Amino acid sequence: MVLRKLEICVPPSQRQRVLDALQEEGGIASEDHVGEHLVVVNAENCCKIELVCAAARSGELLGMLTSKCGVGVDYGTVSSASVASFRPHPSKLEDEFKAMCERFEETYKSQVKPKMKVKKFKYLSASTEKSVEELWNEIVDLSVDNNKFYLNLICADIIASIGLMVNSPVVVLSAMLIAPLMGPIMAGAFGMAVGNYPLMRSAIMAEFRATGATLLCSVFMACTAGWFFANSYVFPTSEMASRGYTPGLVGGVIIAAASGIVVGNAITSSGVNALVGVAISASLLPPITNSGILFIFHFLPCPRCENQSDFLWMAFISFALFFQNLVIIFLTACAVFKYQDLSKIGVTLSNMNATGLNLANIQVQNKLKCATGMSAWSDIEIDDGTLDPASDDPKNIGQNADEERPVVSSDYSCFRPFDEPVGIARPDFASNRHAPVFWHGLRRAMGYDPIAAENKPREGLSPGSGEEKGAEDAEKEPGV
């Protein structure tokens, strides 16, 4: 069982709130809870709470602290680090304790109280060895088709093309090891399992783009280097022919289903190295490379090609083998993710992705104003509508100033999670947190209207003058 150490740093005023959440929502220190212990340290400028737990358990606690208490958003920080060794081991202690409780309950139920209500242990709700954040970070990295992704893909496709044409299983095997085609498939299956459809769509589109790039690269290799190997070897080679016959589709179904199960378990556990073996068995890259080569040689003159008229059909079968493997691995991996109760973490993932800048916090507003060179006490109030790309018109800025909107006046924010240590000055955006509300109210009480100030007549044009009226008429007439 993989262990994680949680370190939660919060202001002293929020100390009891976090501890209560860990006990009530997290279940720590309850009657049927064992293996997890809290260490509280009162530092100079914050309160630090430490906890060692299982990896999946750390994901649950991180999500709870963010959604229930706002740790990491409204105040405080929380981090997770790997633990190589710890005594007593939480999972081992839990297993032994549960076994002893079952024996005691059986004895108590048979000898003392026959109608005893047995308590159920609720220690881990996800049967994975990684937390939500760890899974999410790894999956998102797998779904990105950046320059490095295509560089590895093109190199793997070149190696596979040469291996197929020279009939070398070792060269084809080496191409399977470096091909990154499995990553977007796993990202799409994970997105479908947890209900994150934007992730699923982006991963599927990345896989389609990678498929197109692989086909183009194999066609290029067949047109450039293929003529040389076609004069030296009899086409199709055994490596090419084995992926172009219909009976290979039947065996591919079984191999792809087993590969999807293995890769799903590998992603959610520490056995990520199993992806190497799955990439070999699933055989994603060679079939699509073989399809491009056979398609080109169906039309090119090839004196040493046998049954050249069948190359087009063999190319279709080879591409069908790739597409079949892709779909089956996607569906089986998604089923594995759902079986491991990963569908339950969809809400946690949405909370994790939604947490960012709380625009209702006055410190966040002042920080944005200072960073953009504005006065911290400017009348422009920042909200979701202000930052909407549809409201780029400068006239729209400040239109919501008079509307009632809840503004959170707090000593802390994501920019200032707790107090500064001794010797560090408090930043300007975090000082006088009540000044903006008071200043805005005072200026409005004195008759200042930001909308009227924005729409006031320009210099040199008096209200109702002919020049101003002519300018307004010019704006109304589309042809002028």
C-alpha cells in the first residue's frame, strides 16, 4: 500500500475548523477508525497539521478540505508527499484491527448479545493506490499531444516502417516501446469513467491526430525508402502479411481486451511499467504503419511483390486491426476504471478543477488591480462578467458597480494563505481590507456615478451642441 503525508498549513483562526472537518467529515478519531494520527504544530505565522495515510485516502481528504473548508482557495495550503516507510503502517494496522474486531463481535454476538448490530468499516472508498490529484496529473500528461509527443511518434513510425519492410521483429518491437499512442486512449477512458467529457473529447481528438500523423509518415517512408527495400526483399514480408489477414482480427479482440484490463490497473496503481508490456501486446503502431505501406505499394511498380492486387485489401484489414484494438482497449479500460469506483471521484475532480481565483474575495480583486497597474481602491469591481470575453467593450466596465453582489472581506486568500512571518511586511493588496467598500460607499454618497463619468461629453463638446449631435448621427448611420 502506497502511503502519503498530508501537510496542511492554515491560519490559527481556522485551526479548529479544519480539525473539526477532519474528525467529522474525514472520520479521523472515530470509534471504528485506526491507523491515522494528527500532528498539530503551531508555527510562527500559521498552524501546521500533519497526517500520514494511504494514497487513495489522501485524495479523499484533499477533496474534502477544499470543498468543505476552502483550504487552498480561501486560505491555507495543503500538500501531499510520498512516504517510503512508516510505523505503524496504517493499512496493516487496519487489517489486523478489523480481523480482531470480527472475532470479538462473533464471540460477543454468540455469548452476550445475539442481536448485536455490526459496524462497517469505511476507511477507503476507492480501490486504487493513488490519490485523485495524482491520477489526474498523470492522465492529463498522457492526453497532451505536444511537440515531444509527435517527435517520439514520428521516430517510432520510422523504426516500425523499416522493421516491417526488412522483416525484423526486433526492430518492430523497439518501435512499439517508444510509440506514445496508448496515452490518449487511457486519458479518454479515464475521462469517460469519471464523467469528464472535455478531457475525453480532447484525448480522442489527440488520438485521431496522432493516427493521421502516423499514416502520413508511413506513406512518406514507403514513397522514399520503400523502393530500395522492395528491390531487396519480397513484399509482403511475413511481418507485413501477419497484420493483413482476416484471422488476425479474431485474436486481436482477445489481446486488446486483456491489454485494456492490464493498462487500467497499471494507471491506477504503482505498476506504470506494465504499460511497456501492454504496448507490445496491444500492437497499436505496427498495424497502422503497415496499412500505409501496403496502400502505397498497391499503386507503385514493384517487381518483387507477390499478390500485389491484394495489397489494398490487406491495408484495410491492417487498419481495421488498429481501430479494433483502439476501441476495445478504450472500453475495457473504462470498465476497469468504473469497477475501481473511480466514477465516484467525478465530483472531487470538478471541485478540484473549479477551485481557482475567488473573485468575490476583496484581496483577489486588489491583487489583480495592483498587478495591472490600477489603483487598489478603483471603482471598477472585478467579477465573472467583467472578465467575460463577450464584454470587451470598455463601456461595459463598471456597469455592475451598483448591483448588489456579495463581496468577501477576508484576511486571507489564495495569494495570502496565512500571516507573514516576523520580518516580512504585509503586502499592499492585503491591507485595509474594508477600505474599498467604505471608499466606494462614500463616493457614491457624494453623488459620484461611474457610468455617468464614463459617458460624460468629450472635451470641447458641450451637451446638445451641433458637433456632438453630428458625431452621434455618424455613429448611427452604418454607411458613414
